[in-house]
Amino acid sequence: MKRLTISLIAAALAAGPAFAGAPLFTDITSKAGVGDAGNGKGVAFADIDNDGDWDLYVSNKGGANKLLRNDGKGVFTDITAEAGEGVGDAGFVMGSVFFDFDNDGWTDLYLPKGGRYEIEANRLLKNVGGTFVDVTDKAGVGSKEFTYAAASADFDNDGFLDLYLANYGVGAKNILYRNNGDGTFTDVTDKAGVGDRSWSWMAVWADVNGDNKQDLYVVNGRYPAGEPNTLYINNGDGTFSDASRTSGIADNGWGLGAAFADTDKDGDLDLFISNYVGPNGYFINDGTGVFTPAGESAGLADTGWGKGPTFGDFDNDGDLDLYEGDCKVANQLYRNNGDGTYTDIAQDSPSTRCAAVRTKGTAFVDIDGDGDLDLYAVNWAAENKLFLNSTNNGNWLKVRLTGTLSNAMGVGSRVWVRSGSKVEGVAEMATSSGFCAQPPQELHFGVDASKTYTVEVRFPSGQVKVIENVTPGQVLTVEEPGKVALR
């Protein structure tokens, strides 16, 4: 049953006009052409043709996957058949990930196959000018484990994106592939100390202690008792330390998804965990990678079948809101009240509830480039849904990154948006979040359109770039100081 207490209802009623301006999400699935009705698991957004908008890849656990090209106005065309070998793979594909493994400016695609048959291996598809070519064998990443999801980051800050596989099943060991920079990868799992043998569903990279090194959070769980999640802290020497217990986030529910975000605007990344069994978890980071549970007090300890969380400022008021996919009753759309609490306002846009439908991966994305965050939800054996956000208030700023010394996508970079000395928002570029989901490679901030801001970017290389007097209502592309030749 959804968490709906008398006190929460009273708070919503007392707020009155504050909720009158809540954004209206409208179901535009049919118009947009994105209502695939397969056994949906994963969603991944990337600009696969470098035309400036976000294209969509849907992973289906059985049945063909779909690659859909965005026309820039939020209308999509199925280009699966023409996009190249393996794009429409009909195996058990789930948490796919786009990442530019060779830094050529074209986002490549990794497909975790889920081990339907022993002969099936995961696949790496290289993007060659918008067409994909299978390079799995050459790259050496064709694992035949039951891989549920993949996540990419540059864990050793050498300028090339590495790859982590969250593997599922009895005795299965997760895998970390180090990118050698020449189109090949090496399994460094044992040396790095990240071979979790739990039943892993999802992996998320994030710098939880602010030291500019990517740490790794693995979401685990098996029915009925659950299983502790694992936090690996990056030591900076190619190895990791297990800080699951000392960090306070070894949540032992049946975890499926996790999302990091600076929900309280204090400059560090907090954590939300979706649990299939047991209450969802919400944890506040103290800045050093030690977390305090806050789910009950925040109104986020729902006890449904949690699965697909995604953070985003959907009303452009400067506070990060949350959408939570659910496999049991209905999804929740949580508005951040700005005081450490959240209110489920899904009733304002009832279609977002996806009632009686099993939602899997979810993601906020500005599909039409108007500055507010739209919402995509992948559903199991039912039509996926795209919801258009009609906020359109101009209170937004979007940041895109280009790495030179660092990886080309700028993954692992941290961005601060300030008004004077006040931090208005902090975000980190990532390739995975939630459950089997990849957000677009664009950081969205809700800001006051009447002000100007300072944007600071710290790239994985340690290079910092500051841009002052930035006006809202624009997409700001920041290139890392330095030259590719120096890598």
C-alpha cells in the first residue's frame, strides 16, 4: 500500500496555492511514437547522431530492442533496422548503456544480454557516424554472465571510460573492465577488489566523498530476505575499499535501483534506493561519504514494489524532485518541498501513476528542448509512456560537457551553479541512474530567469573551468581546458 498518512494529506491541503502551479504532465506517447509494448526493462538516452537532441534506446527482456531517433521536437522515428548490426538484438537485454569508449565523439552502445542462453554474450557496438558495428570480440567484453545492467565511468582518471557489469545469480561475480585506450579492455575485477558475488541488479558510479574519484555503488537483493548493497570507495591506485557498513548505506532490502543527487543543495550527493521488498531508502550525505537515513521524515519510505527512481527539477523551482516507478500499485511523483520533505502529487497528472502496470526503468529528459523536464517510463508487457511537461517558465539552465584531457563525454565531472556565493545546484555527469536507466548527457538546473549565475566545472582530470554572468534559458556547452594531444 502506498504511503499516504493523515499528516501528509494535511500538509498538502495546508499548502494550498503552492500546489496550484504544479507542472502538468500530458501523455503524448502515441504522438511521439515511443509506445513500445515489449517486455520493457531499460531506457537509455543519448545523442547518437550528434544533432543536438536526445535519442532513445529501449531494452526488452525478450523481443527486439528499439532505437528511436528524435527529430528535435519530441517526435521519434524507429531506426532500429537501419542503425546497424545488433541494435535490434532480440536476446534478454536489460540495462544497456551508451558510452564513448574510444573518445571519437560518437556514443557507442553496450548491451548486457542477461544470459538467456549460454551461447549468448554481451555485445559492444561501436558508433561509426551514426551506424553501429559489433566490436565485441576485439574489445574483449563479451561476458556470458547473467548481466542485469552495465555502468560506465573513468575510475582511474586516465581519460578513457571503463565498464562495470552488475551480474545476477548464484555465485555470479560482477566484472570491472578497464579501458586500455586502444579499443580493448582488460578484466581488472580481482585487482580492484570489486567482484561482488551478491545477486546484483544495478550499479551506479558517483563521487560520494568529493575527492574527484568515481566510487561505485552496487544494488543487490534476492527474495525474500533481501541482501546488503555494496559501496566501494575508490582509493585512487586502481583498488577500492568496501565501505558499505561504515557509510551507512548497506541497505539490506531487496534493492533494485539507486539514484544519487544533491537533494538538499549542500554540495554533496545524497542517495535514494528503490526496494522491491521493504521500504524505500533515502539517505543524506554528510559530504565525506557517510549517510544518515531520512526516508521516514522526508515522506519517501514507500513500501510498494519500488524499482525505477529518477531525480529531476520538474517544476524548475531549484529543488530536485523524484519520480519512482513501482511494480505493484502505482508510480509516485514526489515534489520536493524545499524543507527536507516530499509530497506525492501524482494525482495532479494521473497518467504518470501507470496504475496496475509494472514500471521498470524511468528517466527525466527534455525531449523537445524547451527547458523543462519531460518523463519517460518503461513498462513490462505494456505500452511505454512519454509524458510532456508543460511548465515552460524559462527558469532553467542546461550544461553539456566536452572532455579533452578527460573522457570526451565528461563523465564524472561535477558542476556547480552559484548565485553570488550561494550554491543553487550541484550535479555530476553519469551514465547510469535508477534501474536499468541512463539519463541524457546534459545537466539540468532550475534557476531564476531574472538573475545571472556562475557555472564552475571540475573535470576528472582536475582541470577547472569557471564561466561567469551566465544567463538562464540556454544550453551551455563547456569544453575542458587542455588539449587532446596531452592525454
